[in-house]
Amino acid sequence: MKITNYFFMLPLCLVVLTTACNQPDNKNKKETITDTSKISSTDSLRNVEQSNKDSISLNLIDGSAQQEALMAQGKRIVFSFETKILGKLSATVKAAEPNGNVRIAQIFMPDNSADGPFGQEMEYNLKEPGVYRIVVSENQMAGNPYNGPFTLKIKISRR
């Protein structure tokens, strides 16, 4: 009778082992969080609900956008926008506190080339349509780390 029980238990164990071995390994998966909320330049600043995101998508209205976000020490926030307007991009970043250490670190073009660093203001000639990304971070060479809100404003003027 013992041998008969093993014959029933063996297939059951094989099914359990096969099922357990085929489960996906969640330990090595990385989760990417992006924020696709739209920002209006004519509305007042939105709440800082997306301030914990590393990427914020901007919606240009008449070539302009404005967004408030929250800077944390060592953090970089990427603002992306798509444009078909070729012209001059003007961007400013301003901390809510005087002497807040925040700057425009880089701009990435649609072809993934980059330029920077910049200061709290920048002007850049947009030479091709597509998705641009502006990276805002603290200036690690100057000032104390900044933890607080800041505002990014961008405007594209036609040539």
C-alpha cells in the first residue's frame, strides 16, 4: 500500500514543482514610473501631486508651459515636451525660496544629443521638430542642497 501512495504523490509533486519553477522572478524587475499628466500654461500652478515623479510631461499651449515640482536632495527631474515649432526656446527655473539651489542642467534634443549645463535661465534654438527633454537638478558645485518647490516655465518663439 505504501508504493501505491508514492505513485499518486509523485505526479502531484511534479505538478507543484513545475508550477513553482515557472513563476516569474520579480526580484530583478525594475519598475519605471512616468507621469503623463498634461500641464496648462494659462492655468494657475497645479498642486505638487506629481512632484515625486522623475519625469513630467508638459503640454504646450500656444508654445508655452509652466509647471511646479518638488526638488529633493540629489534628485533630477526630467520635463519633456513635443513641438513642431522651430524657433527660440526660453526656459527659466525658479525656486520658491530665495537662493534655492536649482538649475537647468541639460537639454536633450529629439536625436538624443544633449547640451548643458545651464543656469536658472536658458535660451536655445530648436532646429528640428520632436520631443525635447529638459533636466532640472541642483547645482552640486554651488550652494547648499535644495529641498523644496520650484517652477519651470518654457516658451517657444517662432523665428
